[in-house]
Amino acid sequence: MPARDTDHEAVKRALVDDGWTITHDPYVIEAGEDKVYVDLGAERPIAAEKDGERIAVEIKSFRGRSVLRDFEQAVGQYLLYLSLIRRVEPERVLFLGVPEEIYENQLHAAIVRPLLDDVHIRMAVFDPQRARIVRWIR
């Protein structure tokens, strides 16, 4: 199993505080003999419905040497996980967990914006210091 991201516990607390129940830590997807590990799976009951909303969150802290390189890797993981989740649990929605500072300062750069405009990437923007979700991008 891969190492946890440095903001794993902060995002987990943020989800719980936002009304989510953590159901998987990690959320494991098997494909043939291989497995991938999405950081968290969670669900939240919706009033008057039998089943609630289900999500998976792949957390990225962007603490490498290059935010662009970290973003390239995060997008690749996101697309792989999205494809697999659609096949095994299509009602579960995948989010990329992104620190607020990175979202505000780096993900609006000219080099990144075209991809975000072309490919719909859902994001859970979080504040790692206060352990809270500050924005859901659906």
C-alpha cells in the first residue's frame, strides 16, 4: 500500500466535520490482479433517500519540486481512478483533494488552465491548517 499524503489526516477530519462518514481508508479498487488505492472513500446520508451520496477523494499536497510535475501526476492518477470507479461503483463521485493555496495560486496558471477547461476534474479544495473543506468544485 502506498504511503499516505502529508495532508491525509487533515482532509479526513475536514470530511467528517463536513458531515461525511469515512467508509474506506483507503478505498481499494481491484482490476484483474492489480489494485489501486484511492486515499479515502466517504458517504453522506441524504434526507428522504434510501442511499446517500458516495465519494472518493485522492489527496495531493503538491509538495514536490515542481507544482506542474505534481499536477501532471495527480491528473494521471485522477483519470485512472475515475475510469476504474466508473466500472466498479459508477454512483461514487471522485474528487481530487487540493490545498487551497495551490488551487488559488497555481491552478489558474496559463499552462494548467487549458486542461482544467477541457477535462472536468472535480476538486475538494481544503485548508490543511484548519482541516476544513473550503470549496467543492463539481
